[in-house]
Amino acid sequence: MTEGDGTATGDIPDDLTAAEAGMWQAFRNGSVYDLSSGDAVVDDPHGGHPWGGERTVRARIVAWLLLDGPPALAGRVSSLKLVGVRISGSLELAGGTVVPYVELKRCRFERDVLLPESRFATLRMVDCSVPRLEAARLHTEGDLHLPRCRFHNGVRLTDAHIGTDLLLNQAIVYRDRTGRSIAADGMTVGQDLQAELLESHGELSMRSAKIGVSLSLRGARLANPYTRLALNAPQLTVERSLYLTPAGVGRQALSGTTPARGTRIQRFECRGGIRLDDGRFGEAVDLERARFSFTDDQELSLVRVQTPELRFLGEGPQRGKVVLSGARVINLVDRASAWPGPGNLHMGGFSYENLVPQGPFPLAARLEWVAASTAEYAPEPYERLATVLRAGGEDEDAREVLLAKQRRRRETLPPAAKFWGYVQDWTVAYGYRPGRAAVWMAVLWAASSLAFANAPHPPVNPVGHPPWNPALFTLDLLLPVIDLGQVGQWQLTGGWQWLSTALILLGWILATTVAAGATRLLRRG
């Protein structure tokens, strides 16, 4: 009997094996077809124990059922629910529309599963062994579940459209001939993409993918020793949050919940570069306790990322770089130990509005953080930090940051300008400590008053001059603009004339510094 004969009536074709006939009947009945032996070692689809003909069905018979299967029995809904079945040959459903519900558990595929441009309501493959899943432009109205599956030559979901959830929890995926473990460029997921405890051996590529709710890589382990990137996801859009955080191991837990006390924790680990450039995340990017292992030419790249909150709370990478150039966040939640050292952090154009440090993060460490991000002097990171501190009411810390900026700038100046910078720093701290300028002015006034008390001071006009007062005379020299009627009344010569000139210049410098500092204080008040 040829395929197509008997499908209208539901008669079992003559050329089916016993296993296939049982599958045919279970399909019409909508029941589970379980060929497991009951021995966990034998039934492991990823193990080496052979499964014989009594557990084997041909892939073309499976395709026949899904694309043009017999009608359901009266009062039943046809569906394909297989457990512990070996599927021989390549399952080819390219371009087909599959109406029945499909659920395959602990099955072993001998060859690739080919689903490009096919349409499903819901497809569930749980704990299956699959050489390769080829599903470019796959369309599902509901879920695509692939938890605990092993894919030996990669998964391709390029431009796929998943109506609700995509599950890859505890899946193990090895790279294909192009070096990719999962190729999901342009993929759209209507709700959540959960890939918790995923093992990826190769490049996980999600360029321009769109996730309707959240993307969870909790406890995932991404490794790609072959090329620069383990996660390549520029222009990724996630409506809520991206989680690169720990997951509980060894017990069932609700996704996204904090593991219960006593639960063994597996952190997110990445051995290879991560690229999230131009990503858009509606709520947060969470890197709580994440571990990164980079080579010198690999990096965590968050260039031009936009998100309300960046939780940078992982372990600081010992090698490689963290790049935040052009990123825009509202809340930067971070930890001092999470950041890399000097030369490995780039923050040009990085914008944040609030700092929410977790644990001790003193100003000195924050200044080292800024210095580490600028191999060459750049004012913008200092000014951004000062603006955020001032907005939070930390005016004194903001002044310290701007002072640090001037000191960093000083190192780039020629020798003469650098010397003048040191003078400004020692005397008035570049104007950011106006109280020091007032102290210097008081010291100069007292010392110069004592000196001028011994200075010869013949009057300019022998008649009508005021009494000689060295304190008022010194004050008249130090205070610009204000005329106390002393300087023009007396004649000084030699070194005394040079001293008076120096006091006039210092008075202008110090008074201007005090006035600028007072203006900043009044403006902030």
C-alpha cells in the first residue's frame, strides 16, 4: 500500500512495522506512545545503548502522520506524542503545515530534523538526541520547547517566529560547520526565551532578534574557543529584561525566582566574547555574579546599549575589555570588584543618571574607575560622574571629581603649563576648595602687613595724606576693584615695589578664585 492510501478511513497501511502501526493508532487516539524499556540506562537517548527495531519508526512515516495523517477516532483529537522512540532517516517537513499537537520526549533521531519554513501550532521536543535542527523561518502559533535536548551539529532558527515561548533550558548544543551553536538571527519570540542552564559550544548568534518579554540565560555556560564571540547579539531587542545571572541546580524552581536556601547555584559563565551592541532592553540588563573568561582580544561589548537599569554585578574579568561607549542607562547598579582594571574599560559617551553601588564603593575607588576607562585624558567621564553626584546632593564629592579631572588634564600639558597647574593645585586646588584661597589670602595679608611695617614709605603728597597703616595698605593691594585709599598715597622703591606688584597679582588670582567658588556654591544652593 502506498502512502496516502487508507488515510481517509484511518486504516493501518500494510507496509508499516509493528512499532509504526502502534504509533499510527496512538496518533488517531491522541494518546502517548511510549516505547521505553523502563531501564533508565537503556532509555537514555544520549547514551550509547543501542535501540533496536522494536523501538524504531521511520521518519517518513512520522512526516506522513503530521502532514497528511488519518482522522482522529470519534471523540478524540489526533496528536503525535512519542516517548523513547528511535526515528530513523531524516525528518523532513520543509514548507509543510502541521496541525496536530506534537510532543516528543526522550526520543533519539538518527539524522537531522528539517523544518525550514514549516508551520506548527505547538512543537515540543524534550530530552531528545538530535544531530541537527534546521528550522529557518519556522513559524509556531504557540510554544517551541527544546529543553534538555542535545544537538550535535547546531540549531538554526534564523528568522523564525515563535508565537509564545521558546524554551532551551538545560539543552546542550554543539557547533555546526560554520562555528555557530545556535543561529537565531532575526528571530522573533512573542513572550519569553528561556535558556537557563544552557550549554553552548560555539557561537550563539541572535543578531537583530526580538523577544516579547524577557530573555533568561540564568546559569548558562557559553563557550567558544574557536572564534572571538560566544554570544553575538547586536541590535537585540528585549521588551523587559536580559538575565545573565545564577540559576538553581538539582531541583525544580520557578524561572526567575531566587533559589531557595540550600539550593546549589550555577552562575552564568561565558568563555568567549559577548556582543550586545545597539541593544534595547525595556527594564534591565542583569549581570549578577556573572563570570567572564576572555582572551586579550575579547570583550563584553555594550556599545550604544539602552536600558533603564544596568546591574553590573559580575566578577571583574582578568583579561579582555568591557566596552560601554555610547551606552545610555538610568540606574547603574554596580560593585567595585565587577569592573576591569586600567586600559580594559572604555566608557566614552557612556551616560547614566543614578549610581546605586552594592557594597563599599568609596569616592577614591570611583575615581580609579573613571581613570581606568580613559587611557588618554578625556573630560566627559569625569563631568558625567560629577553631574550625577551633584544631582544626588553630593556636592563635595562632585568637586573632588572635577579636581581629579584637572589633575588628570595637567599630565597632558607642556612643562610650563604643568608647572602652573601644580601652583594652582597647591594654592587653591583649581578653585574647587575656595576656603583654601581665603586662608592663603589671610596668610599673605598677615605676613605682608608685618613686612610693610618696616618698609620706607614716603608720601606722594606731603600734605593731606592719611596716616600710614601697613595692614590697610596690604589689604588695598590684595583686594582688587575695592579702593581703600592707601596704595596711591605712598611711594615704594626697590624690592618693596616688586612685593607690592606680586601682592596685586596674587590678590587678583585668589579673589577671583574665592568669587568663583562662592558663585558655584550659590548656584547649587
